Amino acid sequence: MKKALITGINGQDGSYLSEFLLEKGYEVHGTLKRNSVSENQTSRLDNVFDKIKFHYADLTDLSSLIRIISEINPDEIYNLAAQSHVRISFDQPIYTANVTGLGTLNILEAVKLINPSIKIYQASSSEMFGNNIDEDGYQRETTPMNPVSPYGCAKVFSYNISRNYRNSYNMFVSNGILFNHESPRRGTNFVTNKVCKEAVKIKLGLSNELKLGNLDATRDWGHAKDYVEAMWLILQEDSPGDFVCSTGISHSVKDLVEYVFNKLELDWTKYVKQDEKFYRPEELNDLKGDSKKLRELTNWLPKYTFKTMLDEMEEYYNLLKENEITICSGPAGVGKSYISMKAAVDLLMDPNNGYEKLIIVRPAVEAEEKLGSLPGNLEEKLDPYIFPSYYLLNKIIGKEAREELKKADIIEVFALAYMRGMNIDNSILIFEESQNSTPNQMKLLLTRIGFNRDLEQTDRYKDKTQSGLYDALQRFKNVNNIGVYDFRNAKNVRNPLISKILD
């Protein structure tokens, strides 16, 4: 069994690459900085978390890399870790240089000392070219490099030092010069995910404006799934080299905005504003890569187009509308609760849908803080746990409307423990904080369903193998009318409900 070590495993590319290598039968190891073990920073790995062997390391600490590489002795190393946001690199140039540039040197030196036969994939970037473009409008392996950002400069150093170690020490080190690549797992501070997320919020009435920088900037956008396959193919070659990985087709930020807003039947010109603070100090005009060398040597071809990539990134909103049950997991701050609550309120308020009430359920679990024995009646005891749900409803429909609907029993909020024996008919049900439920509690809740039309289970599970949400995610992959969305990869699958829940 081959062994692979991935730095930056908790990022977009690292998570897809880990899944890809596991499917290939690899033993997968990943490095994490100690503060990355928090839920928010490992959430992209939830699907495969228990199949990966993790190690604490920092690219700026050579001793930690020597220790880990000596312990694992991997066949392949994929160095994906970096401070990868171009705009942020202007604010943190020294940090960017230390991690993105010198971090690569530390890996190369560690491998040279321990086992020079280990194959290394070094993630390089189209940002290295700057505005240099060949006469035909493309950028390729031979295009002169002229970076215009601290990030691009750091990547040029890591690219050149990788070539130097390859030539000086006969090491198998390959550079993959990746052009922009996106997915639902892309960070929300990157423009593609920002546009998709904010457009959905505007559609749901949660926002009325999207601020962007240069709408005329063009990029060669691909899908991260396609690009991690290219990484693997590069290391399967007999000889190391440098390879451009791109689609060869460029689109402007305006193209991106128009497509996403049109899909949601919105006029983008009413909502999108340009703001100078989102411009880069030195902007790139056009990036478009020629991956002829990679395609001819490895037969690699991208499977996703610009439009199918964006369609996948908007899929959660569609799942809420199309399925009786939607299970959603993902990191904090991506809009799971807001989108679920607003969609539920919209469905409830439309008399054509036939819903009689909205029920919100939350486990009464303390978050790393002991509240002790609380005073008051049962409702008062539960208030601290269910306050977040009331807070969201207040923002969506107003406090007075929420209180009136609560008095009329049209909106109800329950602690999970008090759902036993209840039957839920003609209702919309939202299950918040479901990572804190056990598998038996999850069954208890789901088997209350009568003729209700929507169940949204939101937020992630902390104990990845014992929580009810984890159990549900594994159990419902092939069940009809249950949509599964984890803000990294959307699946929409179909089969009968209750009998499958009890299997």
C-alpha cells in the first residue's frame, strides 16, 4: 500500500486529494497546525476524518517536518500548505513568504536528509506569471515569470528552489502550476464562493448588496476535483517536471456574477456594487493557461466546465426546495442556519404549500461550559439553549411577529429530549446543532415525521463517529428524497424514508 503525506490537508485541495487517494487505496497522512484541529478548520475532512492519520507540524519548523517524514517514510508528498489568498498577502507579506516560500525549502531539505527517493508534488500558481502573456494570449511553462503580489513572489521562490533541488540532488520534485480552481469547499473570502453565497442570501432576503472589486478581471477557472487528479497524475510520471494545469478558457468576474444571479432569477445590476477596497494594489488583467504538456503526457482532461462548477456551488438552496429531508453540515459562518430558517419561513408563509407550523429542535447540550441547575419552569430552563433560534427568527420576521406566531403555536422551539411520542404532520422541521445528538436520538426525531415536507439538520458533528449527524450522513447516502449537502460536495439521492431510517 502506497503512503502519501499531504500538507495543507484541511484546505480545499487537500480535502479533495485525500478522498481521491483513499479511493486509490493509499494510506493517507496529513499535517495540521495545532490550532487547526478546531472544528471549523477540519470540517472539509468530515467525510474521511477517521480514515486519515494526522500529525502536528508547521512548515516553518524544520524539526517537526524531519520527525514526521522520518516516522511515515511516505512514497509521495503533496505540499499544498500555503497562505494562498493574494489580497491578504499584501497585508501579511512576511508570513506569506515564510510559509509559502521557506516552508517549501524546509520540506525539500527534510526529504533530502531522510530519503531523497520520495516523490514530491509542489503546488505552484499562475500568479507567478503576473501580466506576462505569450503572443497567443496564453501562459505556459516557458512564459517568463513576473509576479505582482507577495504571494506570487513566494510561489516563484518555492518553484525555483524545487527545480534547484531536483537538478542538484537528483530528487523527484514536480511543480504543478495551477490556475484558479474552485468548489463548494473554497473559502468564503475567495470571489467565486463569495458571489455564490451572497447571491443566495440576496435571493432569500437576507442581504441586499454584494460588494466586489474589479469586475473586468478575467481568470481561468477550473474545479478542484479535476486539479487534484492532475496532481496525482504528475507524480505517476517516470520523470519529474513542471506542468501547467488549466482549462484554457477564461471568464471575467462579471461573467461569474451574471451567471450566478441569472440562475437565481435576480438582476445583478441592482445588487452588485464595486468597492475600491476590494481591488488589489496591483491587479492582473488576464490569466489563461495552456496545459498541452500535461494533457499530452498524462491524458488529463478537466471534467467540469465553468458553469457546472458554479451550479454545484449553488446546490444547497435547490436541495431545500426539492427534498423532503435535507441534511447539511459545514463550517461556521457559511450561512447554513440563516438559509435554512429563511427558506422554512418562506415555505410556511405561502398558503399554497399547506404547512401548518414550523418546528425547530435543538439538543440541550452545554458548549464547553457547565450551566448547573437553572431556575424557573421548563420553558425558562430551556431558554439559554434555544435562544439562538429565536435570535435568527427575530432577524428574519421581527420579534413581535415571532412572539405572535409562537403564541398561536405556529412556530415552536423544542429541546430534542421532549420529542418522544410526538407526531409531526404538515410541518417544516429544522434540527439545529444535530452534531450533539446520538444515533438513537436522531432516529427518535426522524421517526416523528408524518406528512411534513422539510427537515433541515444543520451544523456539524464534533464527535465524528458517535454523533447522530455522522450516523445520518453515512446512513442516508442512497435514500430517496433525502438531500445531503455539506458545503463541500452536494449529493441528491432518492428512495423511501422511514423504513430506511430504521435500517
